Amino acid sequence: MNPKDKSGKSKLKIALTMGDPAGIGPELAVRAATDADFCDRAEIIVYGCPDIIAAAAEKFTGGKMPKSICPTGNLKYSKVPIGKVDAACGAAAREAVITATKDALAGKVDAIVTTPMNKASVNRAGIPFTGHTELIAQLCKCHSYAMMQSAGNLRIVFVTTHIALSEVIKAITAERIIEVTELLNNAIKAEGIKHPSLAMAAINPHAGEDGYMGDADENIVKPVIDLLGQRGINITGPFPPDTLFIKSTREKFDGIISMYHDQGHIPFKMLAFDRGVNSTLGLPIIRTSVDHGTAFEIAWQGVADPGSLNAALHLAIIRAK
């Protein structure tokens, strides 16, 4: 029989990946998976190496194990170089994500929530890897997707993500801006806001100063904003990025389109680091994540802040209902 929640309904099944074994992921995962509030609302299934999950439980929950574990590898805790880049750890973290994603696609779980992986560790294993977002989208065979960071009414979607800054301008096309804007607009509508108000960040400083600091905003961004307006999307911009995120400006909008990774991530993490959620829009499955990294410097010390993971789990449960 399927476990029931307090209302008598079958519990949602949420796949929670262990993350990089050398980082804070295992600590966060076992703490969340044994949290009474989450366990009342959903069946939290931890995907990862059983020995590492058991070691984390022994260290961080007094030996209380998650009720559900999906074994995805045999890496032993004794082999984990805590706080260091390691190929075996990268491969193990990746395997957990792949298995959880496949289970979500097969309908075995209702959503997946991911804890942090280390990109260098996966690449050291000889596996090209730019991030969870791209890996999961590839597994889902999804070509139209976007990363969104959110915390309450602060939502930021990214035109480009894990590419070098030197490649950004080539990757920002009218088609891509339209794609991510429509994904954001639809995601906000799904949260119950009928007519979202969106803001578009500029590519260049001062929005290009009428072309004197680059012509991409004049030639690409402004025509796209006009086109989106004609399609019924309520969008304004382009805004100079150095003023878009101040309180008096950002609170006018339900969502912001950021042109590249650090343009949006830096202000977002300064505003909501302990409660931010990373979501992937456009997927056929529900996927949320923490908005921080592996934090090697505090790994396995029992001091990791669970705020972001708790918010990610909460959002996944809400969306899966």
C-alpha cells in the first residue's frame, strides 16, 4: 500500500538526490528526509550511495535513517575526500541525478529535488558537464528550457547560463530571449498571477547608452520587447542591470529576465541566499534545487544552512499536488 498523508490521500513521492559526497549535499539530504514536517507531506526518497547516506545519518541525525532510499552507486564514505574535487564523487552524484530523472519520466516519482554537485568533479571523471539544468534537460530530450531562481515574488530567469562570458553575446539571440520570456510568463501564470509584469535586463552597461556602449540592446533587445508586447506579454525594459535589482524597482515586477549567469545570480543570492530555489522551466517533469554550491569548506561539519533545500522541497511538493 502507498503511504498516506494526514488527509488520507496517497503521499507524493519526491526524489531527493544526495549531491556530491564530498560536499554538504549528504548532510542536507538526510536532515530533510527525516524532517517530520516533510515526511508528513510526502515520501522523501534519497537517491545516492547507501554507505554515504548511512554515514551522513549517523553523523547528522543521530543515526535516524531516511525511510526510503534508492541506491544509485557503491561509493564508500571511507573513500570520500571531504571538501575536495574528486572524480569518483562527481560520477556518483551524476548517477543519482540520472536515476532520479529517469524515475520521474517513468512516473515513479512526482518530482525531483537536487542538492549541489561539483562541476569540476564530474569533468574530472571524464564526463563533460556544465550543470544540473543542462543534464536533466538532455535526459528529458527537452530543447526549450530555462533556469529560474525564485524566492517569493522575486523570480529571475536566464537567457544564458553556464557558458564563458566571452560566449554570452553570441548566445543572446532574439529567439532565445523570446523563448525564456514566454517560459517565465507561463510559470508565473501557473502560480496564479493572471497578468504577470516582467522586466528585461539590458545586455550592456547603462543599456548601451543609445549604442555608445554597444548596440546589442538597440538591435536585439528593444525589438524583442516590442514583439513580446504585441503578443500580449506585459514587459518593460531594457533596464540597466545596476539599478534593476534595487528594491524600489524590482518590487514592481513579478519576474525578471537576466541575460547571463552572474548578472542575475549575484543580486539574487545577496537578496535570498538562504531561501532561494533553482527551478528548470519547460521540462516535462518537476525539478527544483538548492541555489548554492557544494560548500566544500564546511562539508560534513554539521553547519550547512538547510533553508534553500527546505524551500526547494516545499516548492516541489506544492507544484506536484
